[in-house]
Amino acid sequence: MTRYSPINLSVAGLLILSNTFAVGAQTNITTKDDQANKTVIQNEADDNADLGKLVVLGKFLYSDQVNALKTPTPIIDVPQSLSIITADQMAQQGFNSIGDIIDYTPGVNTSQGEGHRDAIVFRGVRSTADFFIDGVRDDVQYFRPLYNLEQVEILRGPNALLFGRGGTGGILNRVTKKGVMGESFNDFTASVDSFGGFGFAIDSNFSSNERMAFRINAMYEGLENHRNFFDGERIGFNPTAKFILSPDTTLDLSYEYIDHQRFIDRGIPTGSDGRPVEDFENIVFGDPSLNTTELQAHLFRAALQHEFSENLKGNFSAFYGDYDKLYQNFYASGYDQTNSPDVVTLDGYLDTTQRENMIISGHLIGQFFSGNIEHTWVAGVEFINTSSNQDRYNAFWNTTLDDNEIFSINRPLNLRGGLGINAAGNPTSNDFGIDLNDDTRVDIDVFSIFIQDEIQLTDQLDLVLGARFDSFDIDVFNVEADERRSRKDEEVSPRFGLIYKPKENISIYGSYSESFLPRSGEQFANINGDNNQLDPNTFTNREIGLKWDLNQSLSLTAAVFEIEQSSPQVADDDPSTLDVIDSEIDGFEIQLKGQINDYWYISAGYTNLDGEQVNRDGATGLRPRELPENMFSVWNNFQVTDQFGLGIGLTYQDDSFINNSNSASLPSYTRIDAAAFYDVSEMLRIQLNVENLTDELYFPNAHSTHQATVGAPLNARITANWRF
């Protein structure tokens, strides 16, 4: 077995790894910038040269393109900051969640997500919905698995031109594994961790010819961690099929089933100093029986690609997603360390979501010359129909007749199954079926059309121009109020970029882009009240950056950026008019990634962020929540021998405010992680990953003032990987 890894790869010829993108897949169009590279390897891989997404030059494997961009553009020519995390890098660092990836990626940090969903802060802009799978919107709130991924792509800055509404601070795209023609292989992975969690996954590819291939990725995880009562399980099953219908036409089909259940942990309260109370690190402020989330999802994807001519290609994709989700929980909503240090107020709710997404899109990607000027253009249309039913019931205590009850702080709390003893010593019980907070039925139709042209003005100067039109039509039925409201927003989102390349391996760029978010929000809760008359929030991004391929295997990128949000609000003195409130976040980021030499691989990133909240009266002097001033991460892999390697890294996050009032904060922290791996044979690798090597107590993120996440102490996972 030959191992392909981002560390010390010695392979001959050309490796093609199929990362076909369901919406606007990478195409075979050859640009001037990659023609020279193809010439180098043409004699060794003539049959596959113009398919390359991952290219081996010399002895190093590197990814020079990104699937989410929809056109065959090398990263160095993209006027935008982005990061690619390959499946090999995820395996080497022991990543098991989207949050693990974010910890080692510049420009982004995690939010708690109330313990039941992925939540990312892209350059200071929090999002629970700017997620995509093979370029298709995946906006339901849940924890996304990694078992079937070829790579993860994180694009920073507003991205409306390619992805539509949202994408205000950035987007995360997961690229799934597809069938490989002419190969049959099986990979089996099993792991166990020091908390008692375990898992296994299989990746099997079957192909007896060059016209069809079938691939199955499946996994099971038994979940455990350092917090009391935490448990859960996760199942993923993803069969795919690839068919070469003709020399010019390829069809990819995929079905994925996800079944996920886990305990919800909302963390611990902050004290009189505004910081998490460390004495509570081992207390769970919830109900051992009722703090839970459950998700079942069925995802169907089809992508058809066709080459009309050497310079014109197209693709059509269809996606259907059926999501059924429940989450219910209790959490600390109030704590006064000064006056009542021994009691805590708990609140809670039960929330369900049933959502169906149907997404149909088509793209044409072409190339032509006007005189000596080369154009690479992409034009696309997209239609989305979303049906989303969601409701929320507040907790209702028979002692207080509302959603709050006070409990003595013990380990564990006197609460289980909704029954407990309150701080006054009286029995109390909760009913999640009495106090209906929200019940909405939402229907959404979105129609989009966009065009973008990458213009090579000279050998050194490229221009990117594009615009997208979105029509967002939402109808909301508020069941409780027996009220129906609708709103239609039509927005144009432009994009402009200029790239100057003083040398073939260096680009200096400037870019401007816009995005918008309708007032119905990411999860379409409602447009009732004043929201019915408010225009969408708009976001603009200005960015100047540098990309430098130091050699064929090592790159340096840097960017300075500013994101401005314009938020219409009803005027205080005249409700018939709107005030437009602007706020800004600016920052700087730098990333170094690749092979230093044959034995040393590095991935390092630094981010500096600044911002100030703004309201009708102007600057408030308050810093936006979840905006650490400094973030730094670095990971090193050292190939000690042909069989043995080591990894060492750290992630640092500055202190940040939990809330917009700046009254509560998370302290800064540094976490050190390590890994060791040994190839027992060509068929078997054993790997050890150790997290939080120094056993530091830290609080990586929060949701609100009294819900700060307790980071995991020193822990380890051992993994075995077989190929047969």
C-alpha cells in the first residue's frame, strides 16, 4: 500500500484524486497558469493530465485548486483568503469534528452552538448555517461528521456571488469522497479514546473497469467525554456511484444517512469577575435524562457533468435533504456569585425542526480569447425550495409557574427527568408541553442567477468581475397567533478582484465583495413584528492580500481585511422610517503551510481581529462578542524514519467577551497537542493522538453569559488503520 499524506510524500508521476464538485464541479479547462505544470508531467501521465485537482510535481503532493470556487482556478489566482484541510491532515491531527478543524485554521474561531450544533465565527461574524456539502447548502443546525470527506474548504469574507444569501463572514464547504475508476480497495479504521469513546469507519471502493465505480463510506461512533452524563452515538452511511456515460459525460450519485444522538452540555456560569467559575468545572448544569439532541437526516445528491467542447463545459446538480431534529435542555440562565453563591437559576426548552431542502442548479464554465485577453467565465442558475416546520416549548415548573427555577449548586444538581428538589427544599417538576413559545411553518423559494469572468489582461495582471441576483421569497405561518406573513427580497451582490503577479509564484490582490442576510435569519424563525418591514442586513468586504508559493510544496498567504455590516432598524422617533446602523470588523491574518523539507511539514496561522459595536448613537466603545484580538495555531509533523513519525502543535486564543455588554469574558488559553504514528507494515498504521498535553483548564467558547464550555483535560486516542 502506498500512503498519501501531506508529510514527506515520495511518489512518482501524477496522482489524480477525484474531488468532483456537485454544484459547479472542477472542470478540465486548462488555464495558462497551469499549462506549464501539465507540460512537466505530460509524458508520465498523458491520459490524466488535464483532470488534475491534486498534482504531484517532483516528490511532493499539494492541492492547488479549491472545489468551492466552481472554476478551475489555482489558489494563487483567487483574490480571497481561504484554507484547505485534506483528509490526510484531518487524520494526522486526529480531528473528529468541525470544531477541531477550526481550532487550527486562521481567521475563524468556534462558538458553543448551545451544545447541539456546529457554530463558527468567521472573522467576527457568527454563523450556524453557512455550511455546504459539495457546494450545496446544508443549513440545518447539527454536528457534521468527517468520515466521508476528501477535504474541507474554508473561504473567508462575504461569498454571496457563489453561494447566495448568508456567507457574511465566510463559508465552510465539505467535499465528499467519490468513486475511483479502475480501482478496488478497502480502508478500515478503528479507534478508542481515554474517556471510553470508540469508533470505526470503512471506506470501500469497487470498480472493475473505467466506466463505473461504487464506493461506500460508513462509520459508527460511541461518544464519551470528560463531562458527567455525557454520552451518545453517531451513525453515518454514504454509498456513492460514478458512471462514465460517454467520453464527455459523467454522472455522480450519492445517498447519505445520518443518525446522531448526544447529551447537551451548556457549560458553566460566570462569576462576579465575569469569568467562568473554575470551582464549577466538574458540575453539569442540566438534566442527565432530558439534556439531549437527536437528528436523523437523509441526503440525496446527483451531479451530471458534460463537456460540450474543449472550451465549454457544464454541470447540472440536484439535491434533496430531509432533516428531522429534536433538542431539549436545561441550562444556567442566572447566577449571582456575590449575593447568592450557592444557588443557580435554570431555564430550558424543547425545540423540534423538520426541514426539507430541494436544490437544483446548473452551471456553464467556458473559456475564450478576445484578442490576446483570456476569459474564464462561469454562469449559473439555482433554485431552492425549503419547507421548514419548527416549534419551541419553554420549560414550565409547577412551583414557579414559569420557565425559571432555582436549584442549589451540587454535583449533581437535584434534577433528573424533569423532577427535582429546588433550592428551598421543595419538590418541583417540569412540563415541556405547556408553554408554547413558537410554532411556525415556513416555505421559501429562492431563485438565483450569477455570472463571473476571470480576465487575464496580461501575463501579470488578472481581473475578476461578477454579480449575482437573488430573489428570496419567504412565507411564514405563525400557528399560535394564527397569522401569516410574507416578504420578498431581491438583492444584487457584486464581486470585484484584481490580481497582480510580479512572478509566477507570487500574487498580490485586492478584492471587494458583498453579501446579505434576510431578516428572517439563518433559520427562518419568523418575520413577525417589526421584522416584516426591515430590509436585509448587508455585508461588504474589502481585502488586500499576498499569496506566495515559496516552492512547489510550501506556500505563504497573508491578508488585511475589513467587513462592514449595515443593519436597517426601525427609527425610534418615526416607526415608518429606518435607521441604517453600520459596524465594522477589521483584521489581519497570515498562514504558512507545506513541506519545509523532506522530513518536516508545517501548518501555521495567526489572526489579529478588532472591532467596535455601533448603534443609533454611534460607536459604543464595546467590542463585539466572540472576537479575540489574537489567535495563533501551529502544527508540525516530523518524519523521523520511513516508518515512524511525530506531530506536535499548539493553538492559542486571546481572551474574548462572551456577551455584547462586555460584562463576561473567556480567559485566554494555550493548548498543546501531540501525535505519534508507526507503520507496522504497508497495510497497517498505528497512531496515537494526545490532546491538551499540559492538562490546562480552559474555556474555548460560550453561548451566553452563564454558559461557558469547559475544555477537555489531558486525553488520548489510539487509532489503527488497515488497507486491504
